[in-house]
Amino acid sequence: MTRFKPTKRDAPLEIGRELSRQVARDVAAETAVALSYNGVAHVVMFMSPLDVADFVTGFSLSEGIIDRAEDILSLEIVESAQGLLAQTEISKENFERVLARRRNLPGQSGCGICGVIELEEAMRALPKVGAEVSVPQEVIFKALSALRGEQVLNALTRSVHGAAFVSTEGDILALREDIGRHNALDKLIGHLARKGIAPQAGFLLLTSRCSVELVQKAVVAGFGLMVTVSAPTGLALEMARAAGLALACVAREDSMLIYNNPGERVIC
């Protein structure tokens, strides 16, 4: 993807009470990515143009199109004048799910769920979380302290979200970034699936608020504990509690709010 880089250079005018000057800034690139399955157009998402294969895999998993990374028979990322084409081949059985659940997403960098045609699909019942991960609070604080240093793209642009997979010792083992919080999570889910890493072996750390689509994706992926740096929504809390997902929100390097803690997954 030679033309599609994660940042672009710009030169805005910085003004203040006692200054007026041109400055050099990196801005996060935003690209249209069109996903197709077996030659049939499915959805267009606007996202950061990096780790696209991870995104396609994670999106396909969290949307229930496939059950495992190996269900993707082939994936080709093609550049076009307007953006990127993610041409995905899946089995006949998986493709039948695509045809049965045709979507009409607006492709915004916000919540992808907003374009679901049927309310029943948007509010689908989630499976019960089976993960039994358990970590002391100090482990979470350790990961939060290291998080900023791991966000390379955000350090340049100050405008992207991060989704991190953290070990039970507090080490950040993988991190993906994107302009959309749900895209970042899909990228992380896809990365773990492609590497054969079980989400149950650690926990999820997000730089965003705890919203409905993030809870849905986390539960479907198999995470047992999700930590977010911002607050949750009411519906996200309801869904997390119903599914048994442990939630720690408004998380800082020395404090957090425990909203749901089944099985004492966060040891206080």
C-alpha cells in the first residue's frame, strides 16, 4: 500500500494572543476500505490505512461472518483511486451468513452498528463469557502506565484510538491503532486470531469509552475483562453484566472504577 500511509503532513496556522505562525503537524490518514466477500460488496468503512488484513479478519469474526481466522480462504488488498478494496474469499457456508445478514452501513468512523437494518440484529443476544482471567489491580495500573508509550501513531497525531492485549503480568503484548475505536478493536481481534493467541489468556485495554459495540466485540472474541480509559454507557453496562464481562472504566495509572467484576477477575 505505497500510496496509503497512516499519516499525512500538514501546515496549519497556529494563532494565539501573542503569536501567529505556521507549524508542521502530522495528521491521521483516513481511507475508505471496501470489504467484499466472494465478489459481493458488503460494506465500506473509513479507517486508518494500516493493519488492514487484521481488520478484515477481526471484523469478519466479530460480525459472525466467520468462526476462526482459517475460514478466510484468501484475502487480497487492492489499491484504487478512491481507497482500498479488501477482496475476501470464504467458504460457501460462511458466505450464506453474509447473504442472510445483508447490511447497509454508512461507513462512518464512529459506531459501525448504526447502519444495521434490523434492530434484532443490532441487539443480538451475546454468549456468556467463559474466560476466568484474574489479575491484581497493580497489573492493570502497570499496563496503563505503559500504554501511551506503545501508541506510536497517536504520539504523532493525537487523534487515534488504541486497543491493547495485555498479559496477566501487565505486559502489553499487542496493540492496534485506528481513527475508529471499534476498528482498532477489530484489528486487535484479527491479529490475535491470525497468530493463534487466545484472548482468554489476558485482558483488553482500550483508550476509548466503553460503548455497546465494543462490549459486543469483546464478548464475541472471548475476552473476560475489558478496561477502558473513559466512562461506560448505560446500555454497554447492561450488556456486559448480562454476558458476564468484567468491566473497569475511567482507568488511570492509579485508580479506576469497577462496574462489573464477576469471579473477582480484578483482585482489589
